[in-house]
Amino acid sequence: PSTPPVTVIGLGPMGQAMVRTLLGAGHPVTVWNRTAARAEQVVSAGARPAASPAEAVEAGDLVILSLTDYQAMHDILDGAAASLPGRTLVNLSSDTPSATRDAATWARAHGAAFLTGGMMVPAPMVGTDRSYLYVSGDEEAFEAHQATLGRLGQVRFLGEDPGRSQLMYQAHLDVFLTALSGFAHATALVGSAGITAEEFLPEVVELFRAIPDMIAADGMDALGARIDAGDHSDRGSNLTMMGATADHVHAASEAVGIDTALPRAVQEHYHRQLVEGRGAEGWTRIIDGIRAPRK
Ligand code: NDP
């Protein structure tokens, strides 16, 4: 059938959003959550509550996990290992690539196919046309369940290495979290002169949206290709100019007494290259220092 049964284990905001999306698409959904009360809303919406993790796993071939980390999967499924043979586990919880790879080895040892991944949008956006997820691991299992996983969002399969989708997820969070800290830091900086967040954020978000055009007038693919080729030639933002700017952000932060750890980290990226005499090169050269941190 085009709407096979699905089990969802873990009913935080993300798990609940997945259940609602799968129910909406017509899949029978069985759920289990450590804190049973958290299942109430999705059960009212039509999900079937399982009495135990083993019963949840046995409800179908496809078991999706949405938990705080990979340890939580072991806490839940170690006692239900006898029910695993022949099933496909899709763990969409965040953790490190190595914890992810270890879990894949564990699952295979118990006779289950294993896919890992991450939802790349917040819970309210799951199932919308802006939703997407990275998945990697057992390719045959992926092909068998691709259509069902596609209900959650556009699926981007990254190959057999189970750690790869997790790394992709962490890399996105790297950009996201650094950007959020940048927003908070800049808001504190202008706040020192009485500029409110309400005034500032709508202004600065324009710059944020323009970043792709600012750093790659010929497109992000072209920028990526140059970085891959080690071509860091200056295209209008050389290291001397950018490094001076980084110094100014740091000095301005220090002068008003706000935290300087973030601007210092940025400044360090430029200084690492400037001491090597690379001031005339483009800003992308900073990746070399990031790849080889000082011991
Ligand atoms: P949480 O990260 O709060 O996950 C909570 C779930 O994990 C609950 O079901 C909780 O059970 C369960 N859990 C945690 N530890 C254990 C344990 N030791 N044993 C059993 N169950 C455990 O909620 P989210 O739904 O927000 O996130 C789930 C995953 O989705 C995370 O990996 C997150 O990074 C990812 N994600 C979330 C997004 C979001 O918008 N929320 C966006 C993108 C990704 P209990 O209810 O009993 O506490």
C-alpha cells in the first residue's frame, strides 16, 4: 500500500509534528513515549498508543525515532532488541557522527536496517513544502521507505555512511547557531547606544538576506568550486580589509563592555592569515586556519 504503517518513538515537538503529518497523509501510526502523557494529543488525532517499546516496534516495518540523543534510543530499544530483526530504524535524533555510526553497527547486529538523518526545519514546518531532511545509511532500506519518509519533507539521501547525514545536520547548525549568536551580540552592541532590538533587527536582517549575493555575485556553487580548488584570489573583500573590520568590531565591543569572545574568534581567523603575509588574498583563505587550528 502507499500508506504503510509507521511507528514513531519520541513525542517531543518534532515527533508529534511527524505523527500529525503521517496521519494526515493516511498512514496508520503507532506511537510510544517514555512519558505516556505526552502521547495524548497525537492519540486524539488518531495515533495508536503502544504499551511498550517492543509493541511499538512490532507494529510495522518502519520505526522512526525522534529523541534528544542516541543514548535515548538505547535506553528505549535495548530491552526490545528481540523485536528488531527485519525492521528498519530511522533515527532522526541529533548526536555526533560517531555515536550515529556506533548505533548503526548496533542495529545491524540486531538484524535491523538502519537509517540516520536530521529534520532540517522546526517542528511547525514539518510536512510543508519548505521541509527537508538529510538521510544516510542502508540504501536498500532507504529505497523501500523513501515514499513514506518523503511525507515529512523533501528527502536528500547522502549515501551509505550513517554518520554523513548527521555531519550535514551539525554543519547546518554550525551556521545557524553562529548566526544566532551574531544577532544577539550585535543587538547587545547597538543596545549600548540605546538602539533597541525592535529597531535594529529588521534593519540587520536585510544584510543577512543579502549575504549570498554579497559573497558570491556569481552564485554559491561558483564560490564553493573556488574554495574546493584552493582559489582564494581577492574578489573585492581582501584579508587586510576584512581583518581591519574584524578588529573594529572587537574594539567596539570591548569599549562598551560587552562579551568579546565571539569577535575575538572571528578576528583570530583573519590574524592567522595576515601574519603569513596573505593580506591581498580573498577572505575565503580563513578556512585554512580553521582546518588546521593552532595547537
Ligand atoms: P526533545 O529533544 O526534547 O526530545 C524529546 C524526546 O526524547 C521525548 O520524547 C523524550 O521523552 C525523549 N527522551 C529523551 N531522553 C530519553 C531517554 N533517556 N529515554 C527515553 N526517552 C528519552 O524534543 P524535540 O522533539 O524538539 O527533538 C527531537 C529531535 O529532533 C532532536 O534530536 C532535535 O535536535 C531534533 N530537531 C528538533 C527540531 C524542533 O523544532 N523541535 C528541529 C529540528 C530537529 P520524554 O517525553 O519522556 O521526556
